[in-house]
Amino acid sequence: MKKLISIIIVLLVIGAGVGAYYYKKGGPEPTVTTLQVSRGDIVDQVGATGTLQAVTTVQVGTQVSGIVQDLYADFNSIVKKGQIIARLDPSLLQTALDTAKANLVNAQANLERQKVALDDAQVKLKRAQELFAKNLAPRTDLETAEVAQKQADAQLKSTQSQIVQAEAAVNKAKVDIDHTIITAPIDGIVTSRNVDKGQTVASSMQAPTLFIIAADLTKMQVNANIDESDVGRMRPGQTVRFRVDAYPNDTFVGKVEQVRLNPTTVQNVVTYSTVIDVPNPDYRLMPGMTANLNIEVARRSNVLRVPNAALRFRPTRDTFSALNQAITPDIERALGAGRGGFGRGQGRGGDTGGMTGNGGSRNGAARPPANGQQAANAAPQGGSQTGAAYNRGGGDQAGGGFANMTPEERQKRMQERLAQMTPEQRQQFEARMKERMAQGGGRGGSGAGQNAQGAAATRPQVQAPAGTSKMATSGAQTVDALFGPLPTTESRGRVWLSINKQLKPVNLRLGISDGTWTEVLDGNELQPGMEVVTNVTTGLETQQRPGNQNPGAGNPLMGPQRGGPGRGR
């Protein structure tokens, strides 16, 4: 029994030693996942839904009541302006017309009678005046004759007004009879018929709608609801591509016509109506269809692009340890400086596009630099947006972690970059530098650069004269004409190349993104077909020490955890 116990103890010791050996060795070999850099098209677009409708829609009603006697148009009928499309029973209105004509004749007869009465009163007045002049009649007879003449004259005018009223009644009855004939007000297509033959329509408080006619369905509109977070990127003239459920394999194209200022709020969600003009020459699109829209904000064709997964990749120091790679100064700068990396003072950092994040601590509470630099350079390492330098993507406009360099190294690095540029690239670079200096001391400049916000605050503000506005001075007829062009999208980012399973950082200047790819504006080291790292699996994820309950340890996409290297407080 003692011999068996000894053998078991020996086996346990040997197993523990082998396990410790493999544990110290680092476990399985790390796996590097990569994607290729390529050339292609990138479209920055905004998704939305909308409803198709005709550009002009007219509701055809009736101003008179009656029974629908005849219908001359139906659904989908093509009608012309002035064409008879329905007729109401005119019998009651014809009776009203005959009555109005009889009243007119009666009024005309009364007028003749009043004319005779007026002539008689005038004769009597003339006789009374002659007798009174010869003192043959008293004054009262003269006054009575004058009153009778005036009453006859007033009665004649009243009868004349009754004739005007009777004539108006006759004309109204004729117009009502004419309104029993319903005609098309425009050229178009009948999209709705709301009555049938024999149906009674009553026009009392509101005119009933008999037909709905859409004018020229070869031109339609999409009324899209754009979220308030995207409406600032909408401009008239932008290209829109959409699909409808009726033709799932076909893509239709339109253009933004108008961005309306009238908001719609549903459950605290604010949207703005955007009108999109759509050609419909083959009449396939129908009113009421739901359109799934993609509004192109920006498009780049045949440009160098990198996958967004590579821009989101952020290695840790453990990653380099697993790859048996020494951390060189350029890697140290990539891990610790500015936005987009992990290292000293970095919190949940940035990628570009999902993409260019805020880097480390916004409060700039970085740990002191380990390389003995001055405190003036500590703020860029901490990732503070209001520190001594405003680094984007871990470097300045030339890219590459200038915040951690001495002035001599920075100047040398700049000269090397300029020497590698073509004359056109150098000219563009100098133009960008001048523009940034004019805007506030150069965003993303060297480590000792001034804060852009502070520089902007010290510049004198130019104010327009009192009482003037852009609308008043531009002479624009609509607000859409006042919308300026969208600013050019530009940001900073970093990718990592894998050369013999050794990581190398490459700083980039980036343009627009479609969510999968991002445009590369300046990346001289990248060429189509090169492999960029999207993930490194070290194998340590499944080898947790007892008591370690952190499921994100060893995962480079989860970022540095509490107590590990690169944790920014």
C-alpha cells in the first residue's frame, strides 16, 4: 500500500511540473486574424423609410346634392381636363330653375305696374302745382301729391331690385344644374372612385369626394421621415436609391427635392419630412408603396480602403508578450499616445468610424509618463482633449505620435515624411497646414501646441450688422437654398500590419466610411492586397488562473481591464 501511495505522489508531482512548464511557456501559439486592404467604392448613406405618392393629387367633389345618374370614369381611367366623368340627377334642380324663372316674370310684371303708378303720381303732382300757383287748390293737396309721387318712385326702385334678385336666382339655378355634370379638373389618372351609380350624395356642410385624380404618375414623390440625428446631413440634390416590396430585386433612383422644417414627434422621436423626386416612366411605382431608402451623403469611387474591423483592433501589452515581440519606441507611442490606442491614461478608446473614438480619459487624469518626459507631454499620453496638445489618432497631421518626440526627432520625422510625398501630396499637405493654423493654431499639432478651443476663444468675433440675416442678404426664395455644402469628412486612425507575426502600427488619415470600409486619405505604407490585423487570439482566454472571474481578460477587443497595463483612471 505504501508503494502504491508513493507511485501516485510521484505521478502527481510529474503532472504538476509538466503543467507548470506548459503554463509558463505560454500555452497555444497565438493566432493572428487579418483582412486585406483593397480598392473600391465607399458610399456614406443614411437609411430611412418613406411612402410613394403622386406629385399632384386632386379630390373631385360636388357642390350640389343629388343622385348619381351616370358614371363615365372608373379606377385607373385616364382622363383629360374638362372630360365628363359623372352626372347627377338634375330633376330637382330643374324644378328650382323653373320656379326662379316664374319669380322673375312676376317681378317684371310688378315693375311695369309700378312704372304706371309712378307716371300717374307725376301727372297728379303737376296738376296740383298748377292749381296751387293760381290759388285754386289748397297747399295740403300739393303736399299730398308730392308724397304720392315719392312713394311711387321708391316702390319702382324696390321692384327693380326684386328683378335683380329673381335674375340671380335663375342664374344660380342654372349653375346648380351645370354642377350636376362632374368634369375632370386636370389631366391624370383616376386612383379612387368613392361613389356608385344610384348613390345619393349630400352636399351640406362639406363637399363629398367622388373621385381622386393623380396628375402624371410618370413623376412621383417619396415622403421620407428622416431622424433628427441625420437631418443635418440632408441636402437638395442628393442621390437616393430605394427598393419597394413589389420589386425586391430592382433598385430605383431619385433625388432629394426638399427638406421640410415641419417636425413630427411620435413617442419622443422627432423626424423631419424629406421630399424625394422619383421618375416613374413605366408606371411600376404606385401611390402608397413603402420605400426603403438609402440617401447618399457622400460617395468615393475606386479609393484605397481598410476594413473597419482593423481600425477597431487595439492590442495590449499582453498581446505583444504572447507574440514574443519587443515593444519598440514606435509601438510604445502607439500604445500610449493620443487617441485610438491603449496604454497609459487610455480608457475605452477609439477607433475610427466606430472608428475615431475619444481615446482615453476625457478629464486628462493620466498616469505620469514612464519614460521620464516632462509634464508638458503627459497630457497627450493621457488622452485629454483639453491638454497641452490635441492629438488625433496618436499623432499630428503628418501622423505618427509626435507628442512623445523631442523637437529634433519631430523635425526629422517631418522631413522624412515630406521627402516621401509626391509634389501634389506635399502641396495638399501645406495647404492643410495653413488652413489649420488659420483656424486656431493647428488641431492635432505637436505636443506643445495650443488648445484649439482656447485659440478660438481669443480670436475676435466678427458680428453681422444689427437687423441683418443670411436670409435677408442672400435673396434666397427657400430655406433649402441657404443650406451650405457638407464639410469634408476627415479623421485619424491606426491599423496594425502583421509581418512574420510581428505587429507594426500604421497611422492613417481617414475619410468617409460605409460601416464596413473606411476611405484612406493618407497612408503611404498601405497598398492594395496588404493584410491588416483584425484580431489576435493568444490562447490565454481559456487559461484563467483560479479566482480570476474576468471574462474579458486576454480579449484585445474588450480593452485593458482593471489593474492591467493601460488602464486610465
